[in-house]
Amino acid sequence: MTSNMVDDIKLQLRQAEKDSTVKAVILAIDSPGGEVTASDNLYNAVRRVRAVKPVVVSMGSMSTSGGYYVACGGSHLMANPTTFTGSIGVIIQSLRYNDLLGKIGVVPVTFKSGAFKDMLSGMREMTPEEQEYIQKLVMQTYSIFVGVVAKERGIPEETLRKGIADGRVVSGTDALDAKLIDGLGEIEDAYQKARDLGKAPNAAIVTYEAVFSLNRIFQILGSEESRAKVEIDLTQKLLPVLEPGRAYWLPGAFYGL
């Protein structure tokens, strides 16, 4: 989830919230998750709309980790029986390549202001103190995630921690059994549920799109990379690359990327 995507979705949600002719909102999610702060921002944006009008979440083929975190802000959560969802967990990842550097005769030199400043550097082994500190950060963020699920789904936090909130991905059917969602159905069922909750049986479906921005086009064209080539990588929507030092809510299938 990029900051631009977050801004676009927040703007669309705000427009739907302010428009008195919009009786309910359907939020379609098909995402493996992403960076924790972006997910939290969207979750809070969805909650703000929910305070004004119903928000029905329709999960596509995948709504895991950060995707599920965002979904928790909705009034009614729906998924297909074959949807992959859940994956309540946090990951911070780095690569260690100091052995490789030694084989080719490269010796890293680092100047730092404090002992922890380069704690995720791949140029050396992590110390036990650094490992303990990173794990503490992971569990701190995990506690926020579990707390949100517990509050929104009415499930005791201890039950989640000892059960389904161990990072596992579950099907829509199992998610319903575990009370992570409210019902099973396709997008058309979500449309009908929104009409029911919005008390607008004959309401038409209106789709919000990202606002066109010349400024964004100029940013893309003005980047150093775009001067050399223009590239469209369709895998980035489905296969996010984990950046060292950043916390993510992602399912286990993506940990090795």
C-alpha cells in the first residue's frame, strides 16, 4: 500500500461520507496487506465513515493481514467461501550478507551515533540485545492488531492470541466460523446488504475512482528512473516486496520475498 493509494482511498471515503445521497458504502478489498501505518490509516478512515453510514466490506480472493485490518473498520464483513483472509500477525525482515562480502573481499565500515542505529544492517550479525529489541517492536505492533480485532469482532483478546491470531491464513468459511466476518457472499450480495442497511432498496451502485492528478503524472515522469525507462510491473499489486526495517502485516506466503 503506497501513500498515494492511501490518500486516494481516504478521499473517496470522505466524499462518500459527506454525500447525503450516498446511503451506504461498499468497500471491496482484494489485498494481501502491506505496511502497518498505511493499514491503520485506512482502518481509521473506514471507521469514520461507519460512524455516519453503514460500510459493507466485500472481500475478494484475498483480504489478509493489513487487508483484514482495514476490513475490521466496516459495519458488516462479507467474504467468498474461497477467500483467503485472517493472517493476523506482523513481520519485520532483513537480509544478512556479511559472509558474502567476506568472500569477495569487501569490508564494510560504519560510523554510527548509537549502538542500535544499524541494528538491521545485513553487513553484520545482530546482537542478542538487537534481536530482543526488534522482537519487542513486532509484538508491540501485533498487540495493536489483535486489540483492534478483539474490539471490532467482539472476541476476547486472549482467545485470539491462543488461537486464530497466530498469523495463519484462513478461508472465508473458516473465518465465518471463527467470527472474523459476518457472512458469506459475492459482491452482488454485498450490494444487497448495503441497500438493506442503508434502508434504500432501490438504490443504484455508484463507483468512486481515483482522482486524476497532473501533479502525480509529473512526479512519475520527472523521476530519475522514468527518464531511463517506463515499466509496468503487474506483480507489484499481488507480490509486495518487503523493505528491510519496515513492519508489515502480510500473510506467511509472502515472507520469503
